Amino acid sequence: MTESRQKVFDVLERLGIQVEWEEHPPVFTIDEMDDLGISGRGCVVKNLFLRDAKGKRHFLVVLAKDKQADLKGLQERIGCSKLSFASEDRLKKHLDLTKGAVTPLGVINNEDRTVEVILDGDLVGQNRLGVHPNDNMATLWIAYEDLLKLIKDHGNPVTILDEL
């Protein structure tokens, strides 16, 4: 098991969170997950790693795979300057992740706890959210409440928004 996966499982074990694990070939897009049939087994999430105009604030937006985020509306709701996608360098620096492996579990790598997590309200109550374990060669199935518990335990700011 890779060091990044082991770190995920150590946190899950410490928090008493049960997950299902599914190995698969590397996937880089939701379409690739659909092609493998993974997304038919639960609510697969997509993750957007964003930054504000000055690069001072970073956001991890987590929403259902088929949902589109209104970035302009989101920036107004969270009170920040223009949002754009963060670079791969920023992704590596703040979450220690690579393109195609973005996951809400990446917050465990954000030691300064500055990445703000925004969860789509439509995910509330879901029993099977599909997320990567900090790489794109497996999917973990985790309950929404357990994902929220993990994020809060780590200490990253989290906001739940009904309208993304």
C-alpha cells in the first residue's frame, strides 16, 4: 500500500470509520469512472480545487458527479474575489495530490488547515459517496456523515451549501 493510502486508512481507523474499497485502473475523469461502471454503485463525487483572484484562499468544492458548479454564484455566496481553478503546483502544495486524484480526503495532507471545504447540500445523508483514497487507482465508499466527521476532525473549515 502506498504511503498516501496508508495515511488515509490510518485516519479512517483512528476515527472508527468503515469504508468499502474498490480497486480499478487509474481514472482521470468522471467519464472514465462511468465507463468502468463505478459510478453506478453509489454517489460518486467530483472535486474542484479552486483559488481566489489573489491566490490567498483555496477551496475544495465537493459535489455530485453530474452537478455543475456556478463559480460566480459560489464566489458571491462565500464572499471572495473571482474564483478560478488552482494550478497543479498549488494542488500539490496544499493537498499533496495530483490532477485526476483530487479527493476530499486530501484535506488530511493540508497541515496548515487553510483549504476551505465546500460540500454540496445534495450530498447530505448519502450513505455511499465514492471518493479516491488520495490516488486515482481506487474508490472508497464512505457515508456523508463519516466524510464530514473526518474533515471536521482534521480542522479544515467546512461549509455546506444548498445551491452550488
